[in-house]
Amino acid sequence: MAIKKSITFEGLKYNLDDRDRIAADATLQSGGTFSLDTRLQYNNIVSGSDVATTMSVATHGGRTTFVPNVTADRIYTLPQVAEGLHIHMIGAGALAADGHDLSVVTETAGTEFFHGAIIHHDTDQTSQTSATVWCNGTSEDTIKLDVLEAFDLHFVGRSTTVWYVYGWTAGATPVTCA
């Protein structure tokens, strides 16, 4: 059954655009039941830790993890990569560069890799202050933020062996993919 371009409802005539017609058709195809959740949606922030951390799908998947000011070099290990899995990490806990590093690594070194680009804002430069750092997707399983100050990184599973990565970092030393 084709959905008309206009309808009359409670005595008023309405013109339907393509989106309205698609929604009406989807409702018709589903047996006439359709629900929509229009409430404001949010997710709870996951508090990171000032220790080496192994992330999990149950705790970190689809959520934002706030990494606090680390008091020593720390490693965060991502869960096993899966297509569509999203991990979001942010950090602004270092009120000043204090010499501590953060490394983000894949669960299986040498088998899972990072592919994408990260914009690094060099806070120690007086001329060009931003540069793109590329992760090649075939041999790099460690992202290292040396002397970090702040960052916003997204990891999205492309397959069972590759994480897409994008976002930005800020600090005196450029981020590296290795």
C-alpha cells in the first residue's frame, strides 16, 4: 500500500514530505505499532583510575571514561576490538604538564592495531601549534601521550583487528603511534 502525499486528520489536511511518508510506511509495516523515546538521553561518565587499567566492554563500551591526573606513567588497555564498539576517553586532570605519560594499548599487541588520525596541539611551540599524527592500521598498537595535559580520543572498532582512532591531544610533546 502506497502512503499518500497528503492526509486529512481530525479535519485538517497535512502534506507529507519523504521523511513523514517513510515513518508512516515503517509504522504500517510494523503492524501499526511504533514508539519513539524523545527524552533527553545521557550516559554516565566512567571514572578512570590513577593505576594501570584494563578497560572492559561492560564498563567502558559506549561510555566516556575520564582519566584523572596520573601521578606516574600509566597504561590503559582497551578491550578486545569488535566491529562498532566505541570507547571514548577524555582527560584534563593535569593542571600543568608534570612529566607523566599515558599509553593506550590494544588488548593483543601485534594482532590489533590503530588506524586513523589524531590532531596534536603542541603547547610548547610559538609558531605552528598543531599537527596531524597518523596511525597506519597495520603495525601500530600503542598510542603514547608524553607529558600530557589534555586529550579527547575516540576508538571505534572497524573489525576484529583494527580500531579506528580520532580526536585530539594537547601537551609539550607530540603524541605517537607505534
